[in-house]
Amino acid sequence: MMNSKGGKNFHGWNNSYANLFLAEYVLATGDQEMLAELKRATMVAVDAQSTYGTWGHGGRMPSGNCSGYGAMNQVGLPMTLSMVLAREAGVKDPALDKAIAKSADFLRWYVEKGAIPYGVHPPWTASHDDNGNRNGSPPR
């Protein structure tokens, strides 16, 4: 069920950190009663992922793009980590495996080019936070 903004009760920042906390909690405590909630929350994130492996402020639109004003690349970092930890905690679903792979492929593109920007922008190279850019200059 999609809402009018293209989301599925999804807010990128809130969901990423809530899911990360929940996955860490299940891993640390082994609390199996929370595993069902972890699976539900994780699969909401999977459903909200864009065709390109990114997330936005809201969920994925029917077109496959992020709702709102575009992808928020930065939120992909905690979201992807939360999904990897959820899988380690016992959430098993082929769609989760595919979502992790799509996000990892997207994020890896920035390696040695510059830091991952907040939105749809070139890699950041203007400071020490350059994600392994070896020569410190902007990517070509």
C-alpha cells in the first residue's frame, strides 16, 4: 500500500537508524520475540529502495525512483548496514539479499572517487573526507 507521496510508511533517516538499533538489539540479546518486528521493518526498507539501490525521504514511487526530491545517498550507509545486520540476526528473504547487493554496488561506485554526497551530486573531494581518493583531486 503506497501513500500519496510514494512511501510505505517510510522515512529514510528514521527507518534506517531504527532498523539499525533493532538489528543490533536482536544480535546482542538473541530476543527472538523482536525478530518478527525486525523482519517487518527490514522489509519495509527493502520495499522503499529505488531501482538504483538508493533511498529517499519517502519510499519508492511506482516509477522506481525515490519519492520527494531524489535520493539521499548518505542514508544508504546506515540503511545498508542495518539490512546486513538484520540478515545476520536471522531475517532471510531473497528480496533482502537483492536489496543489499544493489545498495552495495551503488555505494562502491564512490570508492577512490571521493566521499559519498548527501544527494545526487559528484563525489566530495574538497576536504580530508575523500573516501580514498588517492590524489586529492576531483574525479574526472
